[in-house]
Amino acid sequence: MGKEFTIRLLENEYWWGGIIDDGVIMPFNSNTQEHTRDMTYFKGNQATPLLISSKGRYIWSEERFTYTFKKGELQIKSDLAEVDFGSGHKNLREVYRYVSKKYFPPSGTCPDKLLFTAPQYNLWIELLYEPTEQKVLEYAKAVLDNGMAPGVLMIDDNWQQYYGSWDFHPGRFPSPEKMAKKLHEMGFKVMLWTCPMVSADTVNFRMLRDKGYLIKDKNGEIAIRKWWNGYSSLIDFTNPGAVQWYQNEMDSLITRYGIDGFKLDAGDPQFYEDSDICAVPTTKNGHCEAWAKVGLKYSLNEYRACWKMAGLPLVQRLRDKNHSWEGNGLASLIPNSLAQGLAGYAFNCPDMIGGGEYKNFMENSSKLDQELFVRYAQCSALFPMMQFSAAPWRVLDKQHLSYCVEAAKLHSQMGETIAQLAEHAAKTGEPIMRHMAYVFPEGGYEQISDQFMLGDDILVAPVLKKGAVTRKIVFPEGKWLGDDGSEISGPCTVEVDAPLSRLPWYRKI
């Protein structure tokens, strides 16, 4: 339609899209006073250049743009490319399926099945920057000892020698091949944390510099950028040679030690500049996209920052969450994950149970809320994936631990159902975790963001309020069989019992 235009919102029209972290304030509508987003800035989460509405309208561009919802209008501005505006589709589901097929068609390929069928275990919060071979094995053993199923185990930052030298630190990991073999024997698959940074004043920095594999700033000097671990140079993933070097390093970890996949962290647009000199000129967002493409080689992968990779077999984890009920805590999991699905990121994962924002978690470590931890686990149990980090057997008493174990068991029991939905997503692009308005477009459910559908037939309504032992659930038309054996005929709203031991969920019959 152009690079700058305004459209009037229709009566009872609701919009989703753009930046995933804004899921908590979606859907945008005529009551939205003013909300502006420049899609260059989506620190620590995902974004797609897409907006879609419950009235079957959409906005799409091949490049980033700025959007403003204000007093019944949607304003679009783009400095890079034309922006498409389309209409004529009946509802949210129809317009999503249309734009998915047209702009980001599904690949037909699914990430590794184990990501969906068993809980994941990310050692970030538990071990922070001090992972060791012994601690990894002790954690894995504790998983099994506490009655939880083995799944994907992720060894996070500081297993390596330094950023850019992707081999195990010999002091912390004296026998990585034996460690990986033991983990495999226990039923786990093993992922390692990586990033696109390279520590300066190192052998690999000098080698990559001389090969022309590092990004330069506008003055032609090697770019050194501040990120959460200090200052580092950045690999130029627009350079095929740099991509090949990096993937050779990853492949070596697979062949030498039996590693199964990788958590590919960082790569946020904020670490780049549009003026950076690289093999193929691109934008901040383009660098983020190039980093994401690296992970397509591996069926076991995870990203936290991603641009324009909808429809592809990449796992997208939510931005690090706080150990809190409201704000950037438990309350954000469902709306932000629903936003992921409507942006084309079907293979989505909530943050680590209890909260993965490590500074916040450490601040609360002496006063962890055990009830909150349990509700985090229950909320995640019927997401496409669930991920533990802080060891529940360490931070919880026996009773609260048992509730977390039950949540983990439920995810495993429903694993085949979730995996089938993942295969469906790979073929059709449809979300695994779906908004009520997506499945029941005539129900008037657009503003419900505290319950969700797993596929078309399973309704999940976690408890999200501290101290609550009941919760109100909106039931669409049909008969619903509860996890507690109850039957409810919709449409209706019912307040159900939800003690700390229960995650309310229902199957349509």
C-alpha cells in the first residue's frame, strides 16, 4: 500500500502482531489510547513484520516498520520497504492461514520430538556461570530420582573456553565425551549454549579477523559491542565462510563428544548497527535473521531473539521472566505465548519455571514463593514445551515438589498429543497453542488472555493469582470433560475448584 498510511479500525476489531513481548497488552483495539512500536527494538524476544485482525485484515512488510495504535486508528510508517495492507478474510483464523501461506509458508519440518514429549532442563538458573561436569551429572540424576522424565538437558554459558572458542573448558569438563555418554544412557539429549560473540585479544579473534569473518563498524574497524557479558566482537553471518566456520565448530562438538544440539543465544538487533560493514549489507534486524538461519541445521535448537523466521523449525523461548505473579512474571506467559503463535512461531517455549531472569531470581532466592513456583509449572505443563532450571527438589518442600512432579508427568503423558500438533504446525503453519478467538471466532473471546486452547479440542485454564483456589473459566459451545471427571456444557462461564494440586483443563467431547 505504501510506506506511510493510516487505516480506521472497524467496530469490535482486535489486532495482534509485531513484537511478542507486547502480548500482555494485546489485542490492540479502538480503546487503545496510544501504543507505538519501532520493530527495530525488541530486546530479548521475537518479532515479525505482521499485524493481523479478528476482522480478517492484515499488515505485512518484508522489512521492519513502525506502527501506532491511537484512538481508533492504525498508523504505519516504513523507511525501508513498501507495506502491504490486505482484507477480505472472515476471521482471525482465516487471515492467519492466508498470510502464513503467502508470506512465511511452513517448512514441513519439525524440531526434535523430544522437545515436545518431555520436560526440558536448562541449567542456567541452577548453575549460572559455574557449570561443571560433576554438577551437570548430579542434576540429571536428581531429575530421575525425583520421578521426572528425562528430556533435553541444556548446559548454559561458561562450559566453553571463551566466547568464540567452542570447546569444553578442560578444568570444568575434564571428560565431556564420557559425560555426554552417561547422559544419553540416562535418557537425556544434550544441548550446549552458544552465541555470535567472540572475545577480543584471543587466538580465534585474530584468526576470524584475518579471514574477514568479523563485523566492522562504519569506520572500517572491527566492531566491539557491549552485551550482558561484557564487550566482544561479532561474527558476520552474512558471510558464507563465517557461517561454515561456525557450523564446523558446532559439528565438531557433535562428532567428538556426542552433543545433540544448541541453544543459540543473543543476536539481538540492539548489538548491531545499520551502518555496520559486512559481507552482504543488511540492517540490525537482518543480522538477527542471519544468526537465526544458522540454527536451521540443527533439529535441537533454541532461540530467544528472532526476526522474521516464522514458519521455520526453530524453537522460540519467551524473554526471561521474573519470579513474580504479575508484570513480567507468571501473568505474561499465556498472552505472550499466544502472540508467538499468531506471529508464526508455533514451536514456542515459556521461560524457565519459576522465572529465568537471573538477577531477579537471585534477588528473590532467599524468599522464593513456593506457590508461585508450582503455578509456573502447572501453567507450562500444557504449553508446547515446558522448561525447568532452578531445581524444584532444592527450592521446594516435599508437598510443593510433588505438585511440580505431577505437572511434569502431565506434560509427558500429553507428549504424543503435543507432538502430533507440532507435526500439524510444521505442515500447516497453525499454532500449537491457540487463542480462544482463533478456534472459536464467533464467540467474542478476543480479550481472553488467561486461558488457551491446545489444538482445537483441549482447553487449559491455569491459576494465575496468588492464594486462589478457584478460577472462572469461559467454556465455548460444546461438551467439555474435565481433568477432575466433571462435565460442563457450554457456552457458559463457570467458577471451578482449583486447589494448589490442580491444573484445570478440559477436553471437548
